[in-house]
Amino acid sequence: MRRALALALLPLLFLAMFYFYPLGSIFALSFERGWQPALQQLLTDSSIHRVLGFTLWQAILSTLLTLALGLPAAYLLARYEFPGKRWLRVVSGVPFVLPTLVVAAAFNAVLGPRGWFNQALIAIGQQPLEFINTFTAILVAHVFYNTTIVLRMVGDFWSRLSPRIEQAASTLGANGWRVFTRVTLPMLAPALAAAALLVFIFNFTSFGVILVLGGPRFATLETEIYYQTIALFNLPTAGLLALLQLLCTLALTVVYTRLSARLSRPVEQRAPRLPALRTQPARWLSALFLAALALFFVAPLGGLAARSVTRLETDRRQEAAAPGFTLDYYRALGEDPRNNIFFAPPLRAIQTSLVYAGATVALALLIGLPASWLLAQQERSRLVRFLDPLLMLPLGTSSLTLGLGFIVALNTPPLDLRASPVLVPLAHTLVALPFVVRSLVPALRSIRPRLRQAAAVLGAAPAQVLRSIDVPLVGRALLAAALFAFAISVGEFGATALIARPEYPTMPVLIYRLLAQPGALTYGQAMALSTLLMLFTGGGMLLIERLRIADVGEF
């Protein structure tokens, strides 16, 4: 028990200082004018009702559209074998791990005012398509971002269901629709509900997509918290909105946890060999659908990379430059075209992001390793049953809310960290910690106790057993956890947008600034920086997929 308490001390102190204390400060800030004025504002303020209503509406509609696109693809992936199946799973999973700013920049590169599609329309004398700053842009980006959740959660669960029950229903005279509604759908209900709820949570807390693609006309709880904090410095209202969002997301997370637990119930395993599509019309129809789905995932990312190496037409008053292949935007990453005292060149943003990511990896492993070891070795103890859900709480909390909590709480000695460069890595560590723990715990649990016992019998000290037995066996999981922390830190935008110093922005923050400014050079820099960020995060996640084996992690 003493060893367990010693291992739990560091994670508990970290959560107490940088999670519960900031959230408690938001709670106190929300009601600093008293309970009655705060509750009256929540009940009577029409602007809050409007923001909350739009947040719920866009999240519900985005979730329904994601299910409409994801369920047919999940059915094909679960029940049939076809060429390119594994490639489609990989391609569909890449958008989910990308930062929201990269997704927004990708759609800007394809469908924005200077995007490929509008440039083609202008070339043939047609009016350009208005996509950016529309409600449609928000919905399309959310579907693009979250479809892989349906493919993986519903598709994987569907693939484990034996078709014998459906075949029995067909033999008894049920048609295809009746088999699906009376047999298949009830069995899929836990996976379908869990996937829908998780997609809803991500849409409900969406920030970068709303901010860049939605524009100033559309306000959700996330963007309104950002506006009240940065533009108006109205911290009481921002705190009240953050508290409202926190209560909603935590309630949704509790429901999701219970639903996801039902996914582990035993099911009858189907035959490992999947059939091919039988009829020719079914093959052609499925091929067209899967090709359109693959194009939907590939086109924005490919358009982003192509735009970063394509010269834009300059203003007619300037020296003409013919469009074509160029690396000028990558060469210009060390330049500051505006010469603004608070505007950092992109190269500095890259360096800052890499430094913050390195610090985040070190902190996340320092805190996550002892917590993971404790969860793995004493999974039945009361301390572990208490610690495990605590470590997962940041997953159900908006990073923007965490950033606001840091501003409110960490502004007085001895925790006055507002001007400290440590503040950003601390926030990133808080976001990355659940992923690190969930990557390490299954690998640590897979180590057979007999190996440790044999080493102890041969005279090895506990430290030597840890160094010689545990570390080599969990090396792949340790590397995967480090890559998770790195990718999350490099792409984190919500909390960083609030707490990063203006002269030291990260890559996502600077991409947002560049997209908001006019000029071909700043736009090209945003595309180049977004492409590099896409390579950093996407490459890290692909490495995790290659490192992941049966016992590496739960993600």
C-alpha cells in the first residue's frame, strides 16, 4: 500500500494542481457575483440560449450526417472482402488524428476563395463557390473528421457478429429490411449508440473548425468562450459558459463510458474468411461508393499539399508571377512579411511547437509511467478503482475550458505561471495523459508475473527487474505513448490559443493568424505550415499503427 500510494502521489498532485484547481477556479469565477445572478443569466440571457442552441443543432446534424455516410461503409468493411480495404481504413483514419486547423486549412485549399475548385470555376468563366464561412463548411468538415469513428467502432463490432442469426431469420421468411431492423440493428445498438455519442461530443466541443470555416456568423460555446476571454476579457461570462459546457461534456462522457463498457460483452465470433460481393451490380455500386468515400478523404489533404507548392497569381499592380510549381512558401517560413512586433515568423513557430512537444512527452511519461504501472499491477485495489476514472477526466473536458482555467487559477504566487513558458507544456500534458496511460496499461498487464519472479529468485533487485524485464517488454508501447503525446502537443489548438504568448505561437496558432490575413505570401505560408503539421501528426499516427500489436494499447 505504501508503494501504491507513492506511485499515485505524483499523478494525483498533478491532477489536483492543474485540473481540479483550475476547474474549481472557473466554478468560483462563474458565481463570483452570487448564485442568483449567475442562474438568472443562464435562464434569461437570450445570447447564451442562442449559442447553446446552435451548438446543439450543429452537433446533432453533424452526427446524423456522419452516421449516414459511415454506416454503409462500416457494413462493407465488416461483411465483405475487396481490394484496397486495408488502405481505405488507413486513409479514413488519418483525418481524425489531424489538428482541426489542418482540416480547416485543407478545405480552404480545395474549396476556399483561392482553392482549386474555385480557381477552376473562374478559369471557365463561372462564379466561385461560397463555401468558407458557411454552415455547410462546418457540417462537411465534421463529417470528414469523425467518419472514421463510425467505421472503426461500428465496423469492428459488426465484423465480430456471426451472420448465422441473420441467415436464420432469412430462412424463416424475413426480408432484408426486416432482418436488419429486427435482428442486426438491435445487436449493433451498443456500438452504434457509443459511436454516435462520441461523434456528438467531438462536434459539441469543436473549436478550430467553427472558428476558421464557420467564421464570425456562427458561434458555439467554444468560440464564444474564446471571444469573451480574448476580445472582451469578460472572464465571468466566459467562466459561466465554460461551466455550462463542462457539465454537458462530463455528463456525456459518463454515458459514453457506460455504453463503451457494453461493447466488450461476448459475442458469437463469425468465420474469419469474408466473402466477396456476389452480383455484378452490387460490385459496381459498392465500388462507386467506396471510390467516392476515398476521394472525400484524400482530396482535401492532397489539395492542401499541392497548394503549398503552387505559386498563386499576384496582384496586377505587382510584378506578375505565373502560377506553377514553387518552394517559395517553404523558403519564406523564416520570414515575417508584416514586420509585426508580436508576430513571429513561421520557422519560430515550428521550433516552439517542437520544444513544447518534447517537454510534453517528458512530462507525460514522467507522470503516466508510475500511474500506468500502478493500474496494471493492482487493478483490483480500491486506490486503482479511484485513480483510473480520475486520469480519464481530461478526455471529457474541452481543452479551451482547461486553458481558461489556467488563466483564471495560475495567476497568483506561488503558481503565477501566466508568463512562464512551462504553462503550455503543462496544458498539453494534461490533454495527452489519458492517451499515454491507455497506451501503457494493457502492455504492462501483459507481462507475466513468472518472469519477474524468476528474476527475483536469481537475485535481481526490484530496480534491476524493472530495467531488465519490464522496460524491454513494453518498449513498443512506450514509444507509441511518446508518439501520442508528441502528436497531441504539436496539434493542440484550443488551450494554446488562450495561454500561448503572442511572440511564441505554436504552429496551429500561427496557421490561424496567417489564414486571417490578406496576401498571397501569408496564405502560402499557412498552406506550407499546415502541410508540415499534417506530416508531423499523420506520420506519428502511422508509426503508432505500425508499432501497435495486440497488447500495446486501447486506442
